[in-house]
Amino acid sequence: MEIVFRPIGSIISPFKNPEGMPIQSSLALGVQGKIVLLPEYIDGVKDLDGFSHIILLYHFHKVSGHKLVVKPFLDDKPRGVFATRAPQRPNQIGLSIVKLLKVNENILHVENIDILDGTPLLDIKPYVPMFDEHRATCVGWLENVENDVREIKSDNRFLVD
């Protein structure tokens, strides 16, 4: 079975390369960006401006191939890719929750963006705390992370060679 995704737009951010980029949107506080939707999707953002946050699903377009074991940003030990948020995945799909500042036709102004400039956007979903917020009782290998996650930034380890 072949699955084909087509971008619905692109993500504009201040991050021209991954080096120095925040590794999660919760660590990109105040960083602003834009979502530029293709014109045929404008009707799809009707009523989106009533939400404070949105979920962005996107394609890690600068990553090639995948590895089942990767060295994540928060650890020096190799980990199974599905136990990490590393972009070098079998399907290079990323997810970020960002603050929605305003909707202006096909342009969505957002904040707390941790995504590379020019990234193809696959989908948008409203963030709804009563559906999306889950209280975690354990976080696997991350429970032992001693790094200050606010200080960890992205690098080029997952880019195409």
C-alpha cells in the first residue's frame, strides 16, 4: 500500500538551519513564525481563530532515510527511535503544538515555533486540552536526564549527508 501526503502549505520560521534551534516548541517560548496555506485550503481555517493553540503536523524535509536506533539530543546513549522525538524516522512526520496569534486569510501567525524554515505542512488540528492533555506517570529514559533541557539546542546530526 502506498500512502501519499501533499503539503497544504509551508512553515516560515527564523530557523534557516537546525543548528541552535529549540528541540521542542515548549522550549521556543516567544519565537514567532507563520504558516502559509495554499489558497485552496483557506476555507479550512474557518473558526480556527477561536483556539489559542494548534497542532502542526509536518514533514521533516531535510532528513533522509531512517534509523531504528538514534542518539537523541537529550542523551548520549543510543535509543530506539520510537522512544525519542528524533526526526530520522521511518515516516519523517513531525508534530508541534504552537500558540495561534491570529489568522489572516491564508496566513496563520504563530508563536513558540521550533520548526525549520520552509518545512512542508501536512495538517493542522486544534489543540483541545480536554482531549490532548494527559497526565504522564512515567517518561521512560527521560526520567534520568540530568541536562537542563532549556539549554539543549538542535544540531545537524539528522540532516541529509
